[in-house]
Amino acid sequence: MLTIYDYISIAFFFLFMLALGPIFKRFSEDDSDFFRGGGQMLWWMVGGSAFMCQFSAWTFTGAASKAYQDGTLVALLFFANAAGFFINFLWFAPRFRRMRIVSPIEGVRERFGAVNEQIFTWLQIPLSLVYAAIWLSGLAVFATAVFGFDVISTVWVVGIVVIVLSVAGGSWAICAGDFVQLLILMAVSIATAFMVLMHPDIGGVSGLAEKVPSHHFNWSEVAHWEIIMFWIIATFVHKFVGLNNMQDSYRYLNVKDENQSRKAALLASVLMLIGPVIWFIPPMAARVFAPDLATEFPEVKNPNDTAYIFAAMQVLPSGMMGLLVCGLFAATISSMDSGLNRNAGIFVRCFYKHVVKDPSPRHLLRVGQVASAVFGILIILIAIFINELKGLDLFDAMMLFGGMIATPYAIPLLWGIIVRKTPPWSGWSTVLLGFVISFLLTYSWETDGVKQYFVDPAWFSTLFGIEGELSTRETKDYLYFTPVFANVVICSIWFLFTTLFYGSSSEAHKERVENFFTAMRTPIDFEKEVGAGKDSVQSKTLGILCLIYGGFVLLMVLVPNPISGRLAFLFCGGLIAGIGWLLYRSSKKVKTAVEVEPQGIDTSAAPPQNIDNRDDDNPYQPTNKK
């Protein structure tokens, strides 16, 4: 159970996060500042935020459940993320930044036209809401297991905290919060993994390898090797598509230039390589501590979701469990507040701005704050609905949702920045085809108590000579990887096929597409396009914040604990404060040539075209309108 010191840690965390809004409020003078930091952020802050946004408390509940059951196999999900970010680093990230837009769906307008902009806007917003609701639902499972709170109450409390943070601070507060939360999460995760391995019942890495079930390392025991092979390949393909499309360009719209975007992508890739090695030691060890978690958490709908928490409870000193709770709250908060800000940006920039005549940047900022609040309430309601679904496995929900819905959505947004000569309808028609494919491959019904499919999984067994029916687990994997492969192959062929009709496109479309690709080939000139930076003020502010949080953690050394527990606090606090000191010191040494306090600079004006300053009546021609 949690001690008074744990509750102090949790209270300090929430007060700290809520303070970020007022602290960074002065950084946001217009909608560009609010939604993407005015394109002035440094690589380490954006890279840390990109990493944090790629997982949530689901990592420590749904994914930890998979590690508890299957072992190291689930780590491939995160290695696939690392590969996706590395491809960002190699090619996509600089081009994303050079699009010179505020909201990612604005890129869809420039590439495919206004009709596609509205279609993708009203597909993306509900998709993001469902994803965020799944993350929030996973956090509720965690909080229920640790605190014994009511799930619905937990969803409301955490959701409201996220809304307040998102509305108050905008992208500056969100990215700054993500960076501090990254340090908290990594520090506590490293300490937890180390202390789990040192537990007498585990006996280090070799002891863990000997005591967990053999299938934790021998994946062929989990399912037929054909199923495992296709699941692995589909996971890497899914993550490649998911991280390298125009919608996910939002990660790099915040940075100063293309070089900063490459560094941010590389940082996220490296962190994704390190993370799984740390995160999945505790849930695998939980299999040794408690082979049946249902006896430990009988009140939890899916007891295996508590694997990480249970292992941490066995080893963490008094007060450290509270820091772990903060880390897991941080994981979901970082994903949710970024999602709220991004959705609000899409709504304001891609819909509201077109229906309201000449809104001022300040007006758009206020509308974005209102939209963030409304979307936050919707996420809470969807999360409550998800928790009411009986027998829903969070891991399967996330994987199936990604394979069936997110992949076909992303295919045209991936090819759209590689292949130039396609007609406007290539975007929405590819998505529509993908949704039809997903429906046909996954829809099922029962006949005389037997589940039937449009495309029966039995064909897969026959093709690869698998005897007998697929197990429940194998069927779930089949329903994940089949839509991924079918969508990637068929939708890609369709998108490329549409190039045959490019010649019949309007001259306006061709000119717009040429401008779009010209922009992606034109390097960012930060001084001319933005005019001023906030390099030292970013480093100084983040440095002070890290010093404050690190100092608080260092004070926890005074909590009555064995020497190992005190050393754990010394490590965590020292890591956070040490990085804070380095950032503060760098702010004194390095200053930009022209650096001013935030003054609402229009950061989107850029050659060869200026999306913010373009005439809405003729959106293909730049103007000098401010």
C-alpha cells in the first residue's frame, strides 16, 4: 500500500504540472505559438516530447500484460517505433518541418486540396479521441489497482487535470512538461528495473532468464512460428507507416529548422531502443513473483494489466512507489495533452478558420483553448464507455484499432509526400478503400454458435499447413496483421494507380502540388522566416524546472528507508537535477544572435509560400498580407 510519502510525491507532481500552464502562458501570443510553439523549439525538447507521445500508461498496463504472458516478444513493438523514428531521421523529419504549416492537416490541403482537408479533419479528430480514451482507460486500470479508487472517478479526475494543463499552457507547456516527465519516467523506471533484478527471488538477469517460462524467450512456444513471423513483420510495417506520414508531421513542426528536426527524431529513436530493455523487466519478473495475478488483484477486470505495478510493489522503498505513480500519470498525460492540442489545432486551422471571416491570431488562440476543453470532455466520456465493455483487452484494443483504422488512414499521407503526380481524389479514395478492406477482413457473426468471417482464418492455416484451428491468441494476431498487410499492399497499389489520372487534374491542383513539393525542398532560413529565437530562455526555464523537481526528489532521501532505498532516491533526484543543471548552464553560455522574449511573431511566413498569409480566395498564391 502507499504511504504518506507516496501521496506527497503524487501531490507535488500534480501541483508541478498544473504550474506549467501559467509559467509558459507568456510564450503563446497567437495560434501558431499555442499549437506548435511558433516553430522555435529546440531538438531535445521536441525529441523528448515525440518519445513521450508514443506511449502512455498503456505501456505499463496493456503492454506489460503482454510481457507478463509472452515475455520479450512485446518489446518488438517499441523497437519498431525506434525503427520508425530512425527513418524519420534519415528522410521524413526535414521534409515535415519544411512544409511550413501550423497544423498537420494543413499539409493535406496543400497536397490534396480543400475537400481532402475536411475529410481527413473529421476522420482524424474522432480517431485521436478514441486513441486517447484507450490510454486514459489504461491509466484508470492502473490507478484502480494501486489506489482502489473507482475507475469512473479516476477517469474524470485525471481527464480534468489534463484539460486544465492543455488549455492553460498550449504546446510550450506541453512539450516542456513532456521533457520533465521523460526524466521522471526514465529515472524511476531504471531504478525499478534494477531493484527488481536485485530481489533475492529473481537473482539478476541470469536468474530472471532461468525462472520465467521458457516461452518468454522462445517465441515459437507462444504460437505457430508463421503467426509470430507475420505479427512481427506487420508490427514494423505498421509503425513505419504510422510514424512517417503527414499527420505525424506535427512532431517536427515545432522545431526551429530541418537540422533540429533530424536531431529530435534521432533522440526519440535512441530512447525507444533503450526503453523496452528497462520497462519489461518488472512485468516478466512478476511472472516469478505471482504466476496468477488474479489472486492478487481479484477486483481488476484484467488482472494481468497490473503486472508492472505488482512487481514494483515488491521492491520499491517507501515513497518511491509514489514517484512511479507520477511516472505513469506522466506517460498518459503527455499523450493526452499533446492529442488535445493537436486536435484543437486541426479544428481551428482546418475548419474554423475557413468558416469565420478574417479571424485574428489571438481569436484563433482562444477558440483553440475552448476546443481543447471540449475534446477533453469527449475523451473522458469515451474512456468511460470503453471501461464498460466487458472482456475488452487493452492490448488487443490498441493493436486492432491501429491495424484496422489508423493504417488505411495513414497510407495516402505517407505516399503523398513521396509521389507527386496524383489527382486530388487519390487521398480520400485510398482511405475509403482501406476501411472497406478492414471491414471485410475483420467483421464476424455467429451461426449456430460458431463464429463466421467474410474471410475465414482457416485459409491461413491451410496455406501454411497448420493443423487444427487457430487458438484464440493466434486468431487475435491474425486479425491484426491481415488488415495491416492487406491495407498497405492494396491501398498502396491503388494510390500509385491514380497517378495515371494526374493529367486530367486542374491546373490549380497541379500548381498547388508543385508549390508543396518545392517547399519541402527549400531549406528553412530561421532568421528570415521567424526572425528571433528563444534558445536560452527555453534552456533556462527547463533547467530551473528540472532543478526544482530533482531537488524535491533528492529531499526524499530523508524518508526512513534502507540504504538501498535512499540510494534509489539519490539516483533519481540526481539524474533529474543534473540534467537541469546542464540545461541552465547552457542557457548562460549559448545565446542566439537575436533573441527576444515571446512577442507573438508570425512564424509561418516562409519561402516559397506562406500558408498563414495566403489569400483564402486564391490559396495557391502567396501574398504579403499580415
